[in-house]
Amino acid sequence: MVERLPPVRLAFVTDTYLPEINGVTTVLRMIRQLIAGRGHELLFLAPDYPSCSEPDRLVIRRASVPCPSYPAVRLSSPFGPDVFRALDRFVPELIHVVTEGPLGAIGRRYALKRARPLVTSFHTDFPRYAARYLGPWAEKVAQIYLRRFHQPAVITQTPSAVSRADLVALGLPRTVVWGRGVESDRFTPARRSEVQRGALGATGKVVVLHVGRLAVEKDPHVLIEAFQRAREAVGSEAVFCIAGDGPRAAALREALPFARHFGFLERDALADLYAAADLFVFPSPTETCGLVTLEAMASGLPVISADRGGVLENVRNGINGLVVATGDSRQFAEAVIGLIRDSAQRAAMAQAARAFAVGRDWTREIDDLERMYEFVVAGGLRNGGATAQPLAVALQHAYPSQSRAGIAGEPPGVE
């Protein structure tokens, strides 16, 4: 392990930030809370949102417009000297580019022009998203863009061994697994309230929950069909709930009028809803991690998931949940019906889910992140200058826990 350095000046550049609620902003919120709490100096460059009213000394907001096909996503111009001037005033020792959008492009350009260490993140499986929205041809174009975008980075972080393997196959060997934490003290079965369950109309019933962005790449049609089939089979034995928003939200409300639809919820309200539920359904096949599954598990919920993506590193089939074939709504429905009617299996899986999630507490992830930043700033690695094996050796000396998380060029550890 390298010797601890004085506080590091870290600039984060992201195309999504609070008050937007998604997996990326959840990770950034934890980084801000825990890294800043250890004495490091942070600056965030992020889009402006209409709901941003209070100034924040740690955040520089850049004018943005809604994405035409998805208004919740904001787009900012990648041009203009104001960003460089703001970053120059801050004098960052390291640039962490969190997303690959227009603002991310500015941060990447700044790091290369100012010869600052560049760390990037891969949170969103854009190639598979592109294929869903535009067709198979777009997947290759997205892959070419991602390779070019991340190539100069000292390190590219991604939250699962599955997505790391995808990046390595793209020609990005300097990839490490990071960002699989959950707030197990916030998301906990201790919040379970029979009063809230009564308000849901769930007294004496099983609450089946889905939380997530309601968009085409998440397979909402599978969720719709699975809930419809399960509802037809169990009737009043269960209450079906959906929390989240997105382009397909209206379609889900129309197709599932019997379900309770909550839209986006603040973190504590969401934690209360998780705790009031009994099982969690998540059909998305395009997750790099699936933080909502970890939140559900921390809340003591068995997870029924698709058999693709980073979520498979959380769900152990038959132990803390069930894994079914991607896109097969009948299998999802059968799994839901089975767990609704088998309270003993549901309880055993709930206990195993909580135990697994507690081991993914954010403190451990932040320990690794802090050591990684310090090691990079100390000159242990330079932009574009390490191959897989030297990176593995260097980072294992910097923080040995990477041996369990896995590094590009090595098999993932078993936890």
C-alpha cells in the first residue's frame, strides 16, 4: 500500500447529477459524502436542472436542455472556454470523468490538454442501449466511440466483472471493478412498518415491487406481462408496486392499472417502500451493476432477475433470489407466483439477501477509491501508460482488496 498523501484535489465531470435520481447520481452522492468527509477537496461539473435553486459551492452547473426523446436527461454544450477557466481556478490534481456525454468530453479534453491524470467510469451499457433504440448497426458505432473515449484514461472503473470483460474485449485493458456499494444502514428491514403496509392495502398480503428507470432498454414489456400473468394467478394474494419514471411510465400505468405507481421517490421514502415489500422483480438485461437490486437485497427482499448483466454478481439463484431467462415473461411470472405462495422459501432468501448486501457496504468501496486516487496522483500510473498486467500488480500493491474485486487481465475473485 502506498503511503497516505495529503488531501487530494479531485474534479468530477458528469452529464448527470442531483437532483436527477439514477445509479450514477447515487454513486456520486456517496463519493461526495464519504470522500469529502475524509478531507479531500472536491469539485463537480454537472448540468443545470430547472429544479436547482440553491447554490452549491462544490458544484459548477452548466446550462443544459432536455434530451428530445428523454426529457429527464439533460444535454449541455461540449464547447466554450468557461469550463477550462473554472477547472483552472480549482487546480485539480486528478480529473474523474464519470460519463461519456458532452460534459464528459470536456473533462476528458481538459485532462489531456493540462496533463492531469484521467480516470473514467463506465456505468451505462451504451452499445446495448443503442442497439435497442436504433438497431444492431448502432451497437458497433457505440463500441468504437467508447473505445476512443476511454483509451487515454489511467484507469476505467466499472461496477461488475461482466462489464469489465466487455471493456477488455473492446481493447480497454486498464479497467478495474469499482462501485458496487449499498447503504445497508438506510436500506434495511428494520424500516418495515405494518402501518405503511396497511396504507398500501397489503395487510396479510405479499407486496411485489419493481424499482427502476422505465425505459425500453430495461425490458418493461417483460415486467408488464409478468405482472399481468402473476396477478391473474394470485388475485388478491398480492399487491404489485412500481417506483420509478421514464419514457415508458405511461405505458406501464395503462397496462397495469391494478398496480400502485409511485414515480420517483426520495431516498428515505424509497427505503420505506423497499422495507414494506416482500420480493423484488427486475427484468432488465442491460445493467452494469443494478444498484436497485442491492438496495432491495439490503432491505431483505429476494430478487427475481434476468440472466444477463452485472446484476448476476448480486443474485445467487436459489439462495438470495431467482434467475430466469432474459425476456421470458412466463418464467418471471412463474417465479413471482412461486415466491408469493412459498413463504418459507421467501423468508430464507430474504435473510440471505440481507446478509449478502451488508457485505457490500459503501465504506469498503470508498476505502478502495481513496487509495486508488492517491496512488494515481502520486504518479503510480499515467494516462494511457499501463497495460493489464502492470496495472494489476500496481493496484494490488496500492490496495490489496482489488484482488477480490478483479482487475482486467485476471479472473474475478470469489466472494
